[in-house]
Amino acid sequence: MSLNIMELNNLRLAVLIDAENVPRDCIKSVMKEIAIYGTPTIKRIYGDWTNPSVSGWKGSLLENAITPVQQYSYTTGKNSSDSAMIIDAMDILYTGKTDGFVLVSSDSDFTRLAVRLREAGQRVIGIGERKTPGAFIAACDKFIYIEVIRQNAAAEESSAEDQTGEAAPGQTQKQQKAEKAVKQKQKPQVPKKTVKMIADSVADIAGDNEWVYMGELGNLILKTQPDFDPRNYGFKSLSAMIKSIPRFQVDFRQSADPNIKHPYVRDKEN
């Protein structure tokens, strides 16, 4: 992927959060997701903290060591926090102390900021809800949906409960096992449009070759569709997703390291 995890996990990231456009109950999961891609050296959140609507953030900010930035709403209906966040982003950019930015918001006002940061050679990761306008999504190197982060966190919690063997409140262990069996039978389905997009990407890379390296395929897909994420379709990884599609064949090949195998994919219909 254009934001390959192996490539990104040493990036110094500035995390800038728009408090007025992000639900506070998921901030811990969001910060955990960000840690996959790099080290958040700067963590700031913008809002009018005199407004009772954002007063509930205090606990989450302390727990995640995020610095609140006060921005008064001088005019009704105008979001002053957006301007403060954009100004700070440019100040941080010129310090030269970051490799990338994480813009946490569902607001299209940050589209031009994302474009400008990328023009300066910074990696830009966007995080927001599914209602985020397409222009902001397209302006990022990678865009992650908060709903997907939430689902992933809930799945991890459920998995932890399964390992303890304890039933959820109001459930017997028998009911819990039955529910788990139903979930296992419900295999995720990849839409035809997505299958075609993957096939086209394989064809673009393959040329005269039959097999394509999975990492290179992921790179190309993200360049054309920044919000692509296997978890959007119920899969933990790109290789797991592609293995589930009958049209493709996946081959894991031994690398120089005996503990590592590299996945390759080919389109059986091509």
C-alpha cells in the first residue's frame, strides 16, 4: 500500500484532532490505530472548551496525553477551530520535525490542508466518519473510517471475552457459543465493483508476468482509492480478503528469512 505499515511504523506523526467533528468515545481506539502507522510526537485537539458540548473530553485527553487547544467561537455558525488547526499544521510543517500528519475530522474544510501537506512531502492520514466528503478522502494518502476502527475494537474485546470463557452479561455460555457459531458462518462478501477494481490493479502491475506481489498491489489500490481497507469488507488483511475471492489465487513464497513468507496474487481469469 502507498502507506505500507513496514514503511510507516517509524514515522514521526503530528496528530491534529477536530473536537467538533469527532466522537469522543472512540479516541482511545483511534490513538491505538495511529500507533500502527508511526509515533505520534505531537498530539493536539482543537475546540471551544468553554462550550458544554465538548466538556466530556477531559478524561479521554488525560488518558491519551492529548493537548487541548482553546479556540473561542467568535461568530455563530463559524468553526474557528478549523482555522487554528490549519495554522498550527503549517507551523509544525515548517519546523521540519515530522514525517507525516494525521488529520482526525469528518470536515471537508481540511481538504486543501491535506493537499498542501502532501505537496511538502508529508504523508497524510485522514481519520473520520463515513459521512466525510469524498474530496477530503481523496486528498489523503490513506483514509480510515472511525466506524471500522470501532468495529475492530469491539471484535478484539469480544475475542478477549471468548478467551476468558465468560459469557456476556445476560447470556449463558451456551447462548454465547451459539452466537459465535452463527457469526463464523456469516462469511463477508466482497462487492463485484471491488473485485473488478482489484482485478484491474493486478492487470496494471502484472504486464507479462502472471504473479503480482501483494504489497505492490496494495500500494496501487491505495493510490487510486485512499479509503480502501480490507476491514471495510470484514477482513483483517488484504491477503485474507483476496483469498476469499474465487477469481484470485494467492501463493505465499519463502523469503531469505525462514520466518517470513511473501504473498503473491494472480488473476485466474486473466
